Amino acid sequence: MAAPSISVIIPVRDEAEYLPATIAALLAALDGSGFDAELVVVDDGSRDGSAEAVQTMADGRVPVRTLRRGGEGRFAARQAGLEAAKGDLALLLDARVLLAPEALRFVHDRVGAGETVWNGHVEVQADSAFGEFWRLLAELAWRDYFDEPRTTSFGTEDFDRFPKGTGCFLAPRDLLLSAFSSFRTGYRDIRLANDDTPILRAIARQRRIGISPSFACVYVPRTSVGRFLRHAVHRGTVFVDGHGTPASRFFPVLLAFFPLSAALAVGAARRPALVPAAVAACGLAAALYGVRARRSRREVVVLATVTPLYALGHGVGMWRGAIELLRGQAAR
């Protein structure tokens, strides 16, 4: 019986700094996994030689194909990779994600049992305050899973109770292609769209999505202030696109945000002293939540100090998303 074939699709844009570790971890995970693999690198306008570096790093151990794009964004890059791939299965993998050594061996056995859709169990590299914040944000948002990590699966009925993303996601290639081709966004610029939640929600309507600590990976986050803030803005923008539907459990939060933040902005303009008070209140609320969640003293301090900066960026991103939706509707 032929080994299952898998295409690993990695979109890159100026990721040369992170790719050596990513490719090394991928090769280690493929070694002895039982998969017949190929690597499809989609270079979305890099200027640091990212794609060329992958060829050297792979060192002939796995076939590598490179596609060139002109900066149309991650969604278009992944879709191009899926269309060019040849594997029965496709693993979407981001350039900052390091697969655990046994991850692919675990899913190989599960695929043989008919469980063909898997979301990575993502652990965040927490070697800085910003990295620790990203880890805490994920663990607190998805406590149903992270309080008791286990091998399980989810569908549409409990979709918003589990962590998920296309940074490490395995599924039959034809299933992913179908989800990508049916993807719709209210944004005019698809580079700003949420290319995780709607696609995975579409897949969950057809098959349950597995998740397990045995299919694990490590995400290397952005840790400088500027990159952290830009990423927070981006997450706010895609949040509006991904959760602007009553099907999401975050929909009430999204609806409440805009009048409350507008009122706060008006109040701050009239009374600037409200700004430091709002920052302090945001940090205090985050700290109290951390205490209630029984987090360590260091974790509580990280929540108290970093949450206000994240809230600022995320809020700006949500307003950006709302404006993008209005622009998209006006263009129709």
C-alpha cells in the first residue's frame, strides 16, 4: 500500500530569519512519519531571499517547489499553494511555526483510521513579556481546551470553544480547496480578511476537526513593541471579519465594542485625564481575571502591563475592520 502523500504549504514574506528553525523542525517531523512529502513554498514578494534559502535548508531531503507571488497576501498565497500541490493531504504551515518531532507520526496513524482533519495544538514561545502575553491570551480564551489538553475533536456546535488556525492545519487537499474557493469576505482588500475562522468553520460543517497535544507545534511570536502593536492591530481587523456573524460566540462582544469605545473616545477628548484612568482600569481588569484563573504572579503582572497596549492595537484594528466593511458595501 502506497504511503499517504502530503504537501506542506508554507507562505513566506521576508521570513528568512525564522525559516532555518521551521524547516529543520519540519524535516525532523517528516523523518519516519510514513508520509510521502513535498514542500511548496509560496514567496509573496520577499526581498530577503526567503524562498532561495528554503532550497538550501531542505538539502534534497524533500522535494521543494517555489511559487512567486506579488504581495497579494497570505490567503492568495495559500490558495496558490493548494492549487499547485500534488498531495492527497495538505499541511498549511506558517514560517514561524515549529512542528514537534512526533507530530506527523501521530496524525499519520490517525489518518489511517479515517481521521483526516487536524488543527495543531499550538504552544507559544514565551521567552519575553510579549511572547508570554500571546500564550496567556490563547490559554485564557480557549480554557475549555487548555485547562485540560487532550485528544478530541470539534464541529460546528462547539466550534468557538476550541483553539484553531491555519498556521498549522492538516486536511485533505480537495477539502481545503473547496473551502478556499467558497471563501467570501466583506472587505475589499483580501489581505485584511480573516483567512482562518471562516475557512475552518466551513470545513467543520463537513467533518469534525481533531486537536491533540500529540499534534503539537511552537509558534514564534513577534516580540518587539512595534511588531507586537502592528500584529495586535491586524488581529483586531480580522476579528471583525471572522466574528461579525451571529454564529460566533464573540458576536455580542463585537457589537458592544463600537458604542462603548466611541463613548470612551468622546469622553477622553473632553477630559484627557480619562486616558490614564482607562489604561489603569484595563490593566487592573486583566490582572483580576488572571488572579481568578489562578495564574502565577508573573503572569498576572504580564496581563496587567501588556493588556492595555494590546487593547489599544486591537481596538484600532476593529475600527479599521468596520471601515473596511463599509467600504466593501459601498463598492457593491
